[in-house]
Amino acid sequence: MFPGVNGFHWSPAHIIFLSAFGLVLSVLLVTLAVAFFRTLRDERGGRSGAIAWHCDFEDLPRQERLCRHAFEGAAPGRLCDRGFDCRDCETHPKFATIETRRPVTLPAGLDYPETRLYHRGHTWVEPQPDGTALIGLDDLGARVFGAPERVELPAPGTKLTVNGAAWRMMRNGASVSVRSPLEGEVVAQGAPGGQWQLKVKPEAGDRAFRHLLSGADAHAWVNAETDRLMILLSSTPTGAALADGGALVTDLHQALPDAPWDEVSAAMFLNC
């Protein structure tokens, strides 16, 4: 069927076959080349993390993809279709103006200062007067993972994307990737064991913080996350996880060493 093969001779059938074969091969090569250059462009532009997150987001269970406004009652049962990124959501401003329909109280013992904004991957953001923002692990996230044995932080100059990897924590053989709450450039690292982990210069001005939670939104979400954590730990005795008065202990990992921490940490930190 191909030139150079014994017995080959040109005929209309051969011409049609080879033309079709060449066309298919050309389309395949062009498709592969375009995919390669797009991947290279996304990698150089720091967009690969965001693309991977949107793939991971679709794998989350339905209850873990609830819209932020479902927690405080403005949009009961509504699912998010934007990977928890409200910055370009057309309906977010409408729901944001609806008054909370259910009472919201913070779970006992948890600390969520009003001066901070919160990301659904359990990080907090604190805007600074110089235009930068500090990023750290929120209180529930810190109690879930406990004191890490090792933390891998990105170097200054690293570009972060919303929901892409911000830093990695390791403990007792478990490893968790913490998702970035902001898009921007890392300008400094926090001290080991310190309260904040990264200082970032955000991109997009005021829009950079639109997807983050605050006030009643944050408290309602933390309530839902605490309930979800108790469900994830339901296979182990949870009494040791609660201090006197019903507050979570500061190191759940230590209090419940036999809990399935790989699965729990992956779920709480959105590691699909």
C-alpha cells in the first residue's frame, strides 16, 4: 500500500488512500504541536496550577462544591461552577446583597479574626498597608494538620495562582499541598513556626480579594467545615478531639493518631 514496498504500483485507490493517510497524519501532528505549545505557554505563564485545579474541582463530591452563599442561607443548595473563584461570577454580587437568613455563630474555641479574609482551602489573607498581603493557615486547618515536621515554601519571586499550590506541609509521612488564596508574586517567606507563611503582592487590585470569605460568610462556612470534619472522623472515637466545653483540641492529629489522616487532610485542604 506504500511506495517502496514490493509489489506497489500507483493506482487511483492508492492515491486516495495515501492522500487521506497524509491528511490524518498532518492533523495529528498539528494537534500535538498546538497542545505542546499551549502547555508550554501555560507553564511559563503560571497557569498550569489553575488548570489542574479546575480538573480536580470537578472530582470533588457534590456537597464539597457548594456555593459560598449556600452556607449562610442566601442560596440554599446552590453548587459552585467556577472552582470557588467568585471574581468573575455574575451572580455573586446579587447573592452578596441578600441578608443572611439563618443565625451564624463561630464554633467554640476557633479563632477567625474579622481583620482577615478566608479561602476555602483553609488559609487566611490579611491585606497590608503597603499593598501586600500576608497568608497563613487558618485555625481549623492548623488544628487538623497540627505542627508540621517540614514545610516547603515557594521562593520570593514565585508567581502564585488562585487555587494553585502555595506551599506543602509534611507530618508523620503525610503530605498536604496548601492551595493559594491569591494570585500574585511571593515577596517574602514567613519564619518557620511563625503565624504567617507567605507575603504576596496581589494582582488585579481590589478584585484580587473578591472570592475570599469574611464576616458571616466565613463563620457559616467554618460551621459547615467543622461538621464535615466530624463526619470524616466518624470512623474513630471523636471524644478525644473535643476539649472541655466542646471546643476542638489544638492538635487533632495527636489526639486521634489512628484516624485516617491522609484522607481527612486531603479532603479538608482540597487535595483531590
